[in-house]
Amino acid sequence: MTSIMVLINDENSPEYDERPWGSFTVLDEGEGFKVKRIEVLPGKRLSYQRHAQRSEHWFVVAGTAKVTLDGSDTLITAGEAVDIEVGTAHRVENPGDEHLVFIEVQQGPYLGEDDIVRLEDDFGRAA
């Protein structure tokens, strides 16, 4: 298992990207779907955003996620999942002191990063 984790987190892979809040690795993609492994650093959060063309399913594998959906907060722990419908404003935050790791499955006719409408962002990327 450790060798697989090293391969998945290979920083030289074009499918790996570091962000101010952590990192993501694209594990698989095809017509109408994309699967990512997302790691959020302690105390960090992604932008509060929505998508016009895709839904998402998040499955937490390590840590605790504070998930905001249309202004309502819920804590999700390892082994739990949440679904985000197209157009729902959403955010994930790591309120803990260990890394949060979750698997994100995107589904929709278009999955490009430019389908993100940022409503709020800690890193100055909101419109």
C-alpha cells in the first residue's frame, strides 16, 4: 500500500497539483467523470464555490471535514460521504490538526477547472 501512495503523490506527475490549501492528484478521468485524491492542510479550506455543469461526491478517507453546503455546515469523518448537486454552493475545510484526505468523484458533461465560480476565497481568487 505504501508504494501505491508514493506513486499517487508523485510530485513530478502532471496529474499532481499543489495549491495554497494542500494538493490534489487526478487518479482517473474519462467521458463525463473525473476522480481526484484531495489533501487539505490543517486549518486550511478551499474556496466557497459552485459549478454549473458538474456534481461531486466526496468520500473522506482520513481526518475530519467541515463541509458547507448552501451556508449549512456539517462535520464529515473518515468513512462518511457527502453529495454536492450541480449549482450547490460548497466548501470543504480541515478543522483538525492532521491532514484531511478525501476522494472526489466529479460527474457531468464538462469537468474543466474553469467551471468553478468562486464566491469566497482565502487566497484572493474570488470574482
